[in-house]
Amino acid sequence: MNEYPALVEPAEQLTVDEVRRYSRHLIIPDVGMLGQKRLKNAKVLCVGAGGLGSPALMYLAAAGVGTLGIVEFDTVDESNLQRQIIHGQSDIGRSKAESARDSVKEINPLVNVIIHNTRIDVDNVMEIFSQYDLIVDGTDNFATRYLVNDACVLLKKPYVWGSIYRFDGQASVFWSEYGPCYRCLYPEPPPPGMVPSCAEGGVLGVLCASIGSIQVTEAIKLLTGIGEPLIGRLMIYDALEMDYRQIKVRKDPDCPICSAKPQQTQLLENYEAFCGMLSDGAAEAVVDATITVMDLKARMDRNEDFILIDVREPNEYEILNIPGAVLIPKQNFLDGSVLEKLPQDKQIILHCKSGARSAECLAVIKQAGFADAVHVGGGVLAWQKQIDPSLPTY
């Protein structure tokens, strides 16, 4: 039997149009008129209108959630269309929040859509979240995930979390009133650079639908008070093996924010600093050791003697590369296997996609004695944008 209460009270009634639209829900005994009235009265916020936010928003709208909020600051890029199905070709360059709103209204004009065309941060998160019953987290970075978690704990709101990378996905429900929070599962963020983002490592497009649909299923269960939500359970999906498994997650009695005696009673001042966008070593290494792509091009034009090393992965190198760059993936620097092969008689210039991975590698080789080594700020993305726009990007 479900021990968790329905999140929202039911609306007074459904209109004739709503009964027609939601009839396939209404004939399910566990949903019925009562459950659909709860959905009509519900207010759900999706943080992000990207890979996970796309299927989540579309299915929440189709299900009849009365009010949908969208927090999104980004614009639609062509590389989004491989997985972010709420946007189309004609939306390239548009605000993702506005594009998502239009798609939601096309799916279900009965839904009230509120867009928050802004980046969520410590200054606005409490005010935005307080307007909704449930949060669906579609973010793709650790700083925002910890921010979402802490805000939900402080506001005593449940949120449905999802994560995707390459062929792997995870999902869970965090509701500190009844179970663990995200910090109970991941007390500390991983070391900077340890976990690649989807932009660095890629993601199978359809994986977004697999995890996003789980998130919507959990949201519907929480809103209507049916079934057993993924509270205290982590769902792990391996698409290559087509394997779903679960891991129990227990509430941490010493959790700094959701325990009986929390050490943290308000939001942190800086979640980027908490997660460390760059390691201390990398942040120190890039000081006075960062050049621009314009600098790099000028050195090439002067035929200066240096070695340019691309620390990305082979499949990334195949998409686009800077002329003359030698591919040596980042792991070879981290495990030290490349150090004895690096030339001692010429300057080393490192680059990656945007600058984060090359900064980590720069720290390694500077510690090994390559004091004059530098890296290229902005990486191949800056090269494509400023030097050779004819190249593809990703």
C-alpha cells in the first residue's frame, strides 16, 4: 500500500473536453476521475528544456498537468536536435523556454505554461520553486543538481531526478520528508574533470526518452498518490545491455542538510565553487599559461616551433580538428603514460573542446617539469567560431 500522500488536492471538476481528452486515463481504476482532477490541479516545474526536459514536458502536458513551469536560459542549437525532441529545425536560435512552451501548447492547449527564461541560481531558486508542487530535474551539471536538491530540502518539496550519459541512465525520487536526498546518495561532488558531461562524452538520443519517461511516471505517481515511487531507490538503466536494476538508497543520518540535526540550514553561497569547475591544480596551472585561438593561429603563421596536442577522444577528433594537432587523449596524461614521450626541445600547446580538459592536462605536465607549456582557451569550439567557421561543430 502506498504510504505517501497525494501531493495535490483534486480540482472541482473536469470539463467535457477534458473528459474526452483524458479518457484513457479515466478508465484506469488507479487514476480515474480523482487522479485526473489531481493532475489538473498540479503545478510542476521542469528545470531545463533539453534532453530530459523535452520528453518530460511533452508527456506531462499530454497527461493533463494543469500548470507547467519551464526554467531555461539557453537557446536552441542544431546539435540539440538529435535528442531534444521538443524543439525543431525552425527553432534553431530561439529561446528554448519559448520553443518548449509553444510545443507544449500544441500538444495540450489546456495546460497553463509559465516560462522562467533565466539561469537558476541561489538568488532566484527559492522564489521560483515555491510556486510549484513538484520539481523535475533535467539539469546536466553537478552545481545545479546540488542547488536543486538543497532548495527542495529547504522547501520540503519532492523532486524527480534523472541523469544520462552515453548509453547509461539513472533516475530516482528525492523527498527528504520521507526518504533520502541527493546528498545522501552523493555526499560530495566528483573531482573536477572526473565525470565528462554529455557535451564531452555524448549521449544516445533515445536514452533521454527512456529516462525522461521514468521521471514523468514518477511525477504522476507522486501527484496522484498511486503506486510506489522511487523514494529510497536508484533506478539504473544500461541501454546497451537493455538492463534495468535498482539500488537501495538510505537516508544518511549525518547528511549535512536533510538529517535531524542539519549543519546546513540555508543555500550555499556558491555552488560552482562547491563543485569546483576546475581542480585547484588546473586553476593554478592556467594562470599566465592560456593563449587564445588567435594567438595560436599567429604562431602557426610565423612557423614557430611547437607541438600542438589535442587531448580529446578519437571520435571527437574525427568530427573536427585543428590542422597539425597530434591526438593524445586526456587519460594518457592522467595516468602518466605520455610524459616520457613528450618532446623536451619545443613548447607544448594543449587544447580540447572548450578548455576544461586541456587545463587538467596542463596541470599534469607542469608538475612534470614542462614549465613553459600552455593551453588554448576555448579549444576547438573557439577555433571553429573565430578562425574557420566552415568546420562542423558538436
